[in-house]
Amino acid sequence: MLYLIFNEGYVATAGDSLARCELCTEAIRLARVLLELMPENPENSGLLALMLLHDSRRDARSTRDGQLVTLEEQDRSRWHWEQIAEGRLLVERALGLRSAGPYQIQAAIAAVHAEAKKAEDTDWRQIAALYGILRVKQNSPIVLLNHAVAIAMSEGLERGLALVDELGSSGDLEHYHLFHAARADLLRRLGRTRESVEAYQRALALTSNAVERGYLRRRIAEVS
């Protein structure tokens, strides 16, 4: 429940704002309380670490006029490095107990992203390996999608796109806008313009958040 609250704050389901920061702040506060009450559970540390690492990027996720900025394009000097340091320490301690659960693994993935001073320095092979571990514990379509994207970035766009398309053939993610957005991005990187635009348009049709819709429209215009 706490992570659901955080996620609604991190990317609002609908509305004119990308995020609802008050929800993220409250979820983090409650996660701290949970960790104090149950410090022996490493997943509580993992959950708090995951929230802190994601929330550390809040100021870089949009421009001053409210436009979405992707992780790859963010000004990393605007990240909150004290939160990153705390998050990394929490996940390192939790993983040291050798009882890794889904929140700890997701926090470890976020920590790898945070270690890269520039987007091109991101250790995608390590991220792909962590998603490989995560899918054993949490074999959801969304985890499989993220794993496929990490493989695309580490082993080749064509290989990653093939995995995304294979995943899409089940129909489980047909109404998930980020599936189509991820596929569109891989097609864009491969120079497959028409298919990319079609995938972005499908993502746009499924998106309710005004900021995300604006981003997708800009992408369609750029690719077109």
C-alpha cells in the first residue's frame, strides 16, 4: 500500500501535474515508521531505499514550465545526493542480510542508475542482470518489459525489441501505455520512423496524465 501511494505521487494517474509530491513525502515518512517498527525485515529497508532513490530525482524530472524530462536527459546536478547516499546505504545493508526480496532488488537497480554521473555511463549490463534476478521473484509482465529494455540497452536494440515484441504478443500489456512508449523509443533509436510514430500514438491514446501526453506529442513531432 505504501508503494502504491508513492507511485501515485511519483506519476499522477491523471491531471495537469506530473507528480504529487505530498504523496511521495507521506509515503516516505510512513516507510520510515515501518522500518522503525520492523527493523529486522530487510524488505522494509529496501522499500524505503527504493522510494528515496526515485524521489531524489524529483527536481530534474520536469522543466520549469512543467515539461517531462526523461531519466536519460535529466540534469543530474539537480538530483538530491543526500537521499541517494541514504538510499544506497540502506540497500547495501539490506542485501548484506542475504535475504533479497523484490523491493531490495528494485532499489539496487535504482542505485545503479544513481551511480552514473552521465546517462552514457549507466551500467546497463548490471541492471539487466538485476532484472534477471527480479523476474525470478516477481515474474510480472512489467518486470519482463523492463528486463527487455535493459537487454536492449546492454546487448543490442534489435535483441531487446524482439523481446518486447514477444512480450507484447501475449496481449497482457496492450493497454499499458509505457509498453507502447518503450517500444516506440526502441524503434526511434533504430530509425524505424513510421512504426515508432504509430507506437507513440498508441501510447498517447492510453495516457491520462497531461504532462506525459505533452511529452508523447513532442516525441511524435520530433520523430515525424
